[in-house]
Amino acid sequence: DKAGHKHYMAKEIAEQPVVVAEAIRSCLPAASDRICLPGEDLDFSKLDRLTMVACGTAFYACLTAKYWFERLAKMPVEVDIASEFRYREPPIPERSLALFVSQSGETADTLAALRYCEGKADKIVSVVNVPESSIARESDLALPIHAGVEIGVASTKAFTCQLAVLLMLALKAAADRGTLTDEELADHAAALRGLPSALNTALEQDNSIRVAAQRLSEARDVLFLGRGLMYPLAMEGALKLKEISYIHAEGYASGELKHGPIALIDKNMPVVVMAPRDVLFDKTVSNMQEVMARKGKVILVSDDEGIAEAQDGVWATIRMPYVHPSLTPILYAVPAQLLAYHTAVAKGTDVDQPRNLAKSVTVE
Ligand code: M6R
């Protein structure tokens, strides 16, 4: 049942305000600013490091969470794709938490990586959408993301729900380790409660995103750029676009531009710049200007302030509401998904069942 939408992917994108609210409620009780995990409680003050492993979109959720755990909880984090991790024989130091993220809970490489950590890590925790899945069953603690069934092969609502749960896990770690003040924790709690309404506002930008996507659908290659929390999201935006529109896309850290990819820029190269008006904004804008100086066509995704400051000469803008800087990857996922979706629709490709791809990769 597509609930009036043309594709499951469109329905699942539109569901995000509701399911993300559900995910937030599962760890943030209404009357409190403190994160309270369902099931067995974890004590991050007894843990020194975190190893996160996943594949595809779930891997990008882990890369995003690395920024949160490092900045908010001051915890060293290693992140890897499961197919590399499992064969590398990585040492797992004492007092380590191993964290596996998987929508299906059945991804073969992620499950093998989990089994590798059994008996080595202090605790095995998973963040899953299917509580009965193999990965959930083999973990000491399985945290559900509450996204509901996801049918589109391109993961959308599972990604934002994974991010919401991972951010709350990082806040729990920060509280246990005393690395954020009560005020900072309360700010994050308030911001999380406001997130569903910001996601609704992002969805209302559908028209301007469709116009930008119409232009993208003519491109052969597309570059996505971002810094900090927007860097993993740039890679996720590129993955979404290549999966369903078959346009070649790459996500890069803006600061890497001059170390190679700038050679690709010409008038035929659209560049999607994810740039909320945060502490890294000026740096990203200067990279964006380097792109425009070489006639690259910029689609700037930013908030009111960012767009007012940097829109001169850009090809298109996509306007996001302002949110707390920790929450930008969850919000900016929406335009990344909608850009891919409308580009695929403009090209007439099979959005829900892209060629060569399976929803759940149960063989390596
Ligand atoms: O079920 P999982 O989260 O373990 O799946 C991981 C990847 O196969 C998955 O995210 C894949 O990259 C998606 N098609 C991305 O849209």
C-alpha cells in the first residue's frame, strides 16, 4: 500500500517526521532531558572506545555517528565497512563497545563482523529495524529504530531513524562520561523534540527540489560536497543518486576538492553543496566558489542565513529550516533523498526496484 504515493520510496520519505518522532520517543521520555535506552542499560563510563561496522547507507550512518561520539562524548571511534573489517583481523582493545548498524539485521558481512567481535569486545550492541533478525538476536543489546517496514531498495526512513538513535546513544555516552553540561544535554533534548516539525518543513521544499532534480537528470556525473557532519551525508546523497537514477555520483569532503576532484569541474558538472550555516560554513563556501570559478553548476542546500550569504552565482538553492548544529545530518538527509527520487522519476528509472540491487544482501 503506497498510501497515495507513486512509489514506496516517496511514501517512506514522507513518513519520516512520524517515524523519527517514534524513534526519539523510544529513548527520550516525555518528562525528561535524559536519554533512557530500552532494555539493558549501558554504562559508557566503563568503556573507552567504540568500533562501528555496517554496509552501505548504514555505514554512512556510522560515519556520521563518529562525529557525534567524538565531539559530544569524547570517545575514540573506529568505523569500517563490514566486508573489509571481517577479513582484516583488527585488534579489539579492552573496554571496547562493538556497534553494528543494519536495517534488515540480515546483511551477511555485518553479521560475520559481529561474530568476529564475539568474545573480544566488552559488549555487542546493534541498531536494527527488524528486532527478530539474526543481528539483533546475536547482540547483547539490540536497539530498535522504529522505522517500520521499508520496501524501497534505496534506504531512506531507516537512515534517518538510525541517525536519531545513534545521536541519542552518543548523548547517553556524553551523560555517562560527564562530557556535556546539563544545559547542553537539555538543548539537545529540546532540539530532538523539535526535529519532526523541521523534517515536515524540509518535505515542503519538494517543489524546489523537483526543479533542481530536473536539471540534475541531464547530467552524466554529479559531485556532492560537505564538511564535518555533512561529509558522510554527501556520500549518502551520492549513493542514493547512483542507486536509483544510475547517474555517476561521488561524495567528497569539501576540503579534498583541490586534492583531485576539482579537475573534473566544468560547465557540465553539477555540484550539490550541503552547507548549513555552522562553524564550517565559510570554508565550505570558499570551496563552492572554487567550483563556480570553473563554471561548475552549484546546487546549494542551506538555511535562510546561509542562502542569503552565499547564493550569488549558484544554479539552484534548496532552503532548509534552521536546526541545532548536531541535528543537521538528519534534516539534510531529506533533500538528498528527494533529489535522488525526483531525478530518477525524471529519468523514468525503476525507483523502488533499481536494477542489479537487492533489498537485503544476505550473501557476501
Ligand atoms: O539492511 P542493511 O542496513 O544491513 O543494508 C545495508 C546496505 O545493503 C543498504 O544500506 C544499501 O546500501 C541500500 N540499498 C542503500 O540505499
